[in-house]
Amino acid sequence: CAEDEDINPFEITIDSLLIVPHVEILEENLRSMKDLPTTDDEYYDIDDDTDDDGGIEELIRQEEEVGKERLLRRLQRKQNKAKTSIQEEEEDVIQNINDKG
């Protein structure tokens, strides 16, 4: 208790707040940042990138084809569901007519 220890009340004013992450996480982030290439590294050399452009273009073309095929399959499934639902409605109407007749 503060009264037993002769402690007087006081105010604390915080001008700024610094949050420090765990040391392990900070060290890991620093190591990761050191591994990143800089703009001076060969990784960013524009002349070297031209060799891979054909491969990149081919990958883009392949992904576009995959996307088109998926779209066609989705549209076909929708059409099949629509046809199935129309057939079921027709069968229900015929069944109702037969039940009444």
C-alpha cells in the first residue's frame, strides 16, 4: 500500500511511445532485409531480363488458356443446370396433369 511506504502520488506524461518487437523477430527481419537484392545488383540488370521474356510470355499465354477453359466449363455447367431444371419443371407439369386426369 502506498501509504505504508510513504510514496507520494505523481503524474507521468508520455511524449512518445516506442514499441520494440521481440529481439528474435527483429534479427530475422534484419537478416531477410540483407538478403534482398539492391538496385545495383545484377538481379535488376535490364539486359539480362530480355532473355526470359519469351518464357514469361509463354507462361502468361498458358495461364490465359487455362482461364478460358475454366470459364467454358463454368458456362457449360450453368447451361446443364438450366436444362436440368427446365426438364424437371416439365416432368412436374406432366405429373400434375396425369394426377388430375
